[in-house]
Amino acid sequence: MLLLVQRGSSVEPFDLVPSKIIGIGQNYRAHAAEMGKGVPEEPLMFLKPRSALLSDGGAIERPSGYERVDYEGELGVVIGQRARNVSRDRALDFVLGFTCVNDVSVRDLQKKDGQWARAKGFDTFCPIGPRIVAGLDPSSLKIQTRVNGAIRQDSSTSDLIFDVPTLISFCSRHMTLEVGDVISTGTPAGVGNLAVGDTVEVEIEGVGILKNTVIARP
């Protein structure tokens, strides 16, 4: 997936080919509450396959037969240097930049399976974009998700339970982070179902708007 990386006034292309996409579950207090979960003691990690990647403007393929296929607007962290056992203090030194992610999820399968690989791993279930922006302070970025123009999620990364440096350090202690790997940092409250024909937008302050339509899975 080719994305543009913005560093100040300069822009250059970057071929995003992550070895892994690391998702973080229940990382906003209000979202943990709406899902009927408590606040986790440490970050809850899961993996999405690279085959789930979808560009800005692409179509999310909604599989039939499921009651809930939810949007989850999230701040994505793109790794710019190989990282292993990184300290929290140095964590941001390993970041290429930040982007928008939509962690699309089949809730029916999440509940049925007890783990999240199938529910979150369908093709097109990881829209990323519209660009990668370097040099942002990820501690307090406004994040909003809209479906057909209606605001569904409206929060800030200041409400993260585990902030971005903590997540990078934690993930790097358990698996080596390679250049191009993505950490999707969790979603705020307000998740909900997507229907065929919907248009979903994830907007993050300083990054832009990730926009995708929803079609029936062929």
C-alpha cells in the first residue's frame, strides 16, 4: 500500500508493507465500559493480517449473515525503525508517523470465538490512511468517526488508558517491531454497526480523513 509521508512541508511516498498489524483492545475507558469490560491491567494485544489492509477510498466488504460489523476509528502508529525492548522514554524515536485506522470487527464472531483473529481479519477490515504524518504529539489528538455524516465517535487520545509511548514499549518487549509495522491504539466509545451502502469516515487531528464505503462481500 503506497501512502504519502508528510514531514513538515516535505512529502515523500512510503510503501506500507507491515510484517504485522498490532491491535490494542479496550484502551479507552468509556469503550471498555460500553463493551461490558473492566479496565485492563496491561495492554490487550491482537494481530490483524496484512491482507486486511485497505486504502483510503476503498470499499469495506461486509460479510453477510452477521448482525454486527462494527467500525472502530483509531490512531495508527507506523514504526520507522526496528525496535526491540524499547524504553518508554525512547519509544517515539522509533515512530515514522501517525495515521488513521478503522479496525472493522464482526462482533458476532468476537463473542463466538473468544479470540479476535477471525472477527477482525477479513479482507478489507483494516482501512488505513489517508497519509502518514510525522512529528505529531500523540498525547492529545482529537479523533472522530462519522457514518453517513453523523458523528458516532468523538474523543481524544488524551483518554487512552495506555498512551502511545507505553504501547510501543510494551509491544517491543514481546515482539520485534519492524519498519512499516502498525500499532492501532484502540477505539473510543460509540462503536456501531455498518450497513451496505454506508460511508464511514475516521478523522484525526493533524492527519486528515480516512473515508471508505461499505459494500456486500462478493
